[in-house]
Amino acid sequence: MRRVILLIVTFLMLLPVCKAAVDKPRIVVMTDIGGDPDDRQSMVRFLLYTCDFDVEGLCTGFGHGHYKTTRPEL
């Protein structure tokens, strides 16, 4: 829970730094985010670079048999 709060606070602190660019690519991220540490690290890395993209949405789905449920708290 502390990591999620830290991630949100970090993201909110970086919002004013982001510049409004006219030609940002629009993207939708589809992920099978689960309990793996690399999934979390990839999402954090993506959120740090959101000032370079126009994020239209984040979609989660099931992995290939690893987990039967998604992890919305991540």
C-alpha cells in the first residue's frame, strides 16, 4: 500500500513539470499486470514518461495462466 501511495504522490509531483506538446502521440496501454516486480517497475517507468504521451487509457487483462484475477490495487 505504501508503494502505491508513493507512486501516486510521485506522479502528482511530476505533473507540473510536464509540458503541453501539440504533437504528442496518443496511446492506450494494455497490460497483464500481476504480482511480478517487473510489471510494477514497467508501469512506474511508463507513468514517469506520461508527459511525452497523450494517454487515452490503461487496460488490464489476464496473463497466460499465471494468475486468474487481475490486481487492481497495482
